[in-house]
Amino acid sequence: MPLRGYLAGLVVLFALGAGAATLYGRAQAQSDARDAARADARFGARLAARETGAGVKLLQDTVAGAAANPGVPQAYAHPEQCALAFGGTDAYTTGHVDLVRTDGSIACSSSKRRGGYQHAPWLGRVLRGRALVAPAPDPTTGKQVVLAGAPVPKLGAVVAVFDLDGLGPSLRETYGGPRQLEFVLTGGSTVLTRSADPDRWIGRQLAGAPSERGRLYAAAPVPGVGWRMYAGADEKAALAATRALDRRELTIILAGLLLFAGAVFVVHRRIARPLERLSGEVRAAAADGTPRPLPVAGPAEVATLAHRLNELGEAVAEKERLQLQLQQSQRLESLGQLAGGIAHDFNNLLAVILGYASFIARRAPEGSDDERDVVEIRKAGERATRLTHQLLAFARRETVRPKVLDLTGVVLEMEQLLRRTLGEHVRLHTTLAADLWPIMADYGQLEQVLVNLAVNARDAMPEGGTLTIDTENVSADEAYAAMRPGLAPGRYVRLRVSDTGVGMTPEVVERAFEPFFTTKPKGHGTGLGLATIYGIVTGSGGHVQAYSEPGLGTTFTVLLPATDAPVPAAADPAREPRRGGGETILVVEDEAPMLEVTRRLLEGGGYRVLTAAGGEEALRVASAHAGAIDLLLTDVVMPVMLGKEVAKRVAELRPGIAVLYMSGYAQSVIGPMGDLANGNAIIDKPFTEAALLDRVAGALTATRT
């Protein structure tokens, strides 16, 4: 959306926000006005109820006092001399008071009308005791009234009434206040009176509080009589005061909207238009694919923004490239942890398989089917061992024994093997520097890197081609290292392997080092070759990258850190494994099958063997054994107690004991245990009988010297 659209949206949002604020303010003001009206209605209802109750009580007390007056019998005896007057109260101004005989006739009355109460339904109640009746018909006037009566023994009763049709308007006039409250007086569910149109309402049934549109009612009980007073405020009148406020708010909002629209117009003229021109320049630069200055006419801030956009574009491109490389590295690392864990457990299984295969081989007659079967078992085990080494190298969990090497010498030693691996249809060409700096690396891992790259190249040249291997010294400065994430500036030896094969697309190159990713048909590749190379090289502090184009071939460039240490002389040829002379060895292994295989291999090699399934048991055996224990052979990773702790605590019980570790991986656990470069401190699983006996003999010899 263009900036002008956003500016227009801001105007709309301002208008909507102002409208919403106005509506909210109006609703809140109306709510406050209604609350104030209800509060006034509650006050009026309570005041009218209290005064009505007081008036009724006064009326009852007056009637009772009159009935008990000693002069009342004289009035019955001489009615012509009787003079009664009805004074009423604040709210009860119309009514009359009568002396009624027992037959219902009137002996004396404050009213000029004449009549009687002979057929009044309430007459019996009044003659029997004090009574309050409402609404009740007044036979003398025909109106509905509130009647209070008290008996005069043997003569009749004093009866005072006040008219209900006058009570309602009187309540509004007396207690209505500025809001002109509407009053409804009920006795139970019967309307006693109402301030508006009382004649039509008196005696009607009302199930609950009055519910009239435009009225806000509140209620209060009339004390002492069980009546209920309702007071209702005019809602329309209560809300009238808010209209003036609405008009003022609307005027302010319209003025603010006009000012905001003017400001938006200025922003559009001075900023939006220059930014649109700047956007056009950015699109043109993006279409060209090359960064270029973005000169834009307009305010200085816009020109500065163009300059910053140039810098930001370059920074964003670099950040995206580094982020993609980081994501790939993190993905490989997480998959490597999974692969390393699987390989570790698999090594224990392979050690058991190869151990028992050697036991069967001893018993199998030469040339028999059993001997051939054992050979095939060993071959399968060795292939599985190589696969687990690939997994461990990729996961950086293989026990690595680096030493100073000459990379050119390694390539020359492997040249014949590589030629056999490539086959006759692929030519091998080498260009090796004679003055290469020494490197610190594991010889076996370097072999694996070269073989994996050669196999990968061979598969990329099914019709034949050329594989070129060259080596060279490289001094990486900060600029060189910055282009290769994870590489630190310094001295490196470069190994470059190029083929003339089918090449790879950029999408394939991006995923080339992912484990289990392969473009080969099912059954023709595990997808671990390049991933293993990545794990080996990056684990040694180096860097590996691939460059390829479809139809032109692929080049893998490996950088390995150089060292100042000299290349040692060639090692002595391998000797036959030495048998033991009855020495005692304590073997600690938490896997029962592995423990049994190791025991049998050592006993077959001339040693006495003590076994323990864990650290605690090893300590008990070392403490309880009466004779000497010459060597502790312990697994590195075990539950409860690691091999390092086992060796430490056994050495406290058996000072001077030789220690040999065995492990399927766990370089991070083994590393703190000391320098493993001498070759006698640890043996990798799975191991052969010869390797185990040779390493045990070496550990015993090293301890004696």
C-alpha cells in the first residue's frame, strides 16, 4: 500500500477513534445521568415511604386516641353537639373522620355528606379491634380510601379515612423534587395509588416493580404497614443534560479532524511524494540486481534515508546469507546428536556380535560351512562398524586421536587405494605441494574424508571423467574468514577435490552436507558421506564448502588448521598382539552381553578376569579381592558412576593400578580424563580380540615402566 493510502487510513482511523471516543463518552455520560436519576429516585422513594409510614402511624394513633377519649360516649349520646374535623398530614390532605355505630350508621362525621357503613366489608374488623384497610371503598364518597379504625366498646368505632386519589398527586407535589418523580404506592401486589392518573390505577394488580419505558424506578418499603413505595425519574429529562455536552464534544472533534487532515496533507506533500520517488529508485535498483546510489530530490531526511537504504540493503543481504548458513549448521548439529546416540548404542551390539563370532571361529573346522558363516558375520560386522564410524564422525562423538601429519604424504599413501576405488573409467590426477605445513588430525578420519569424496566423485561420473586432488598452504585473513562462517583467521592447509561429473543444482548444493540427504537411487547411498566429512572437518576447527554447476562438475574445498609441531617419524610396523601372563584385570561394563564377551576374550588371552556391572560393584570387588589387581578396564559412560569416577575411586583402593578405558563415543566425556594421544588410555568399541589384547598389554607395560 502506498504511503498516501496509509495517510488516508490515518485520517479514517482518527475519525473512527474520535467517533468511538464520542460514543463512549456519550454512553458514559448517559450512564452517569441514569445513575444520578436512579439515585434521586431512591432518595425520593425512601423519603416518601418514611413520611407515608409516619402519616399512617399518626393516623392510627389519632384514631386510637379518639376511641379512648372519655368524651366519645357523650358524642354518641348527643350527636347534634358533635363537631369533628379532619386535619390530615403533609401528604394526606383529603379525607374525613366518623363516629360509626355498631349497625354501621354514622353518629358524627367531619364530612357534610351523609350515609352509612352498614354494608362495608371491613365494618366487622373495625368493631372487633384496631384495623388498617387499603384500598377500601368509602360508601359516603364512593372513592377508594385508606381506612384506619378503632372500636369504642358497645357503641361503635372511630373511623378515619383519606382519599387515595388525592394521595398520589400529593406525593409528587411534596416529594417529587426537581426531577418531578412519579410515585406508585402498593400494598402487596395491589396498587394503592399513583401520582399520575390515580383513578385508573387504584386497585390494579402489579406483579413487581413498575416497568415503563422512559422511567427509572427505585423502591423503598413503607415502615410499619408492609406497603412499598416506588419512585420513578423521567429518563428523557435525565438525559437531556448530556445533549449539550455531545454538541460541544462534536465541535471539538470536528476541529481536531480538520487540523489533522491539514497536517496529513503537508506530510503527503513534503514526505510521501519524495518517498514514492525513492521507492521507484529502489525498485529500479532491485531490478538491476546491483547496489547503486539512490539520489532523490526532497528534504534532507529523505536523501539521508536513501543513503541508509543503500547500506541497509548490503547489510541485510549479508545477514540473510549468514543466517542461512547458521540454520544449516544448527540443523546438522541436531541431527548429529541423534546419529551419535544411535551409533554409540550400536557399537555395543557390534562388539558383542564380533566377539561371539570370534568364539565360533575358534571352534569351526577349517573349510567348513561354520567357518564360512563366521567370515560373513565378521564382514557384515565390519561394514556396520564402518557405518557407525561415519555416524560418529559426523556427530563429532568419535574418539579422535589426532597427531601431526603431512597431508601430502597421506594423499600419496592412499593414491593406490583411491585408484582402485574410482575404477578404470575415472582418471586420478594429483597436484600436491611439497612444502605443506603440518596439520593436527586423525589419520583414519583423513582417510575417510578422501575416500568419501572419491566415491562421491566416482558416482557423479558414471560415463567416466577426471578427478583432481591438489593441496596448498592458505593464510586466511579476516576478510577471507568472514566469507566462510565458523572459520577463524589463521594458517590452513587446503585440500581441493574436483570432478568433471554431472554437477549439482544450487538447491542440492545447499543441502549437500545434510545427513541422510542423497540424490542417488534407493539402495545406492546412505546420505552420510558428505555429512561425515562435514563433521570431521568442522570438528577439527576447519571448514568445508562445495561449489558446483550442472554439467560442469563439482569442487569440494577443505581447509584444515596448520600446526607448528614437526611431523614425527614413521611408527614401527604393527606387532602381533601379546598374550597375558596371568595378570588380574577388573572389567567394569554395565551392558551384560558386552561384559561377558570382554571377559571371555581376556581369559582366552591369558588373563585372570574379575567383572563388575557398575561402579558400586567395582568398588566392592576391588576392596574384597585378596590378590593383586593389575589393570582396570572400564566403560566410559555408565549409569550412576562414570568411568572417570570409577578409575579415581579404584585407584584410591589400589594405588598404582593401570587404567584402560573403552567407549563407543563420548569425546565430550572422555576429554577431561586426560591426553589420549598415546594410544593406551582408551580402546574404541567395537574392538577385535587382537586389538583388545594389544591395548591391554600396552597399558600394563606403560604402568610398569
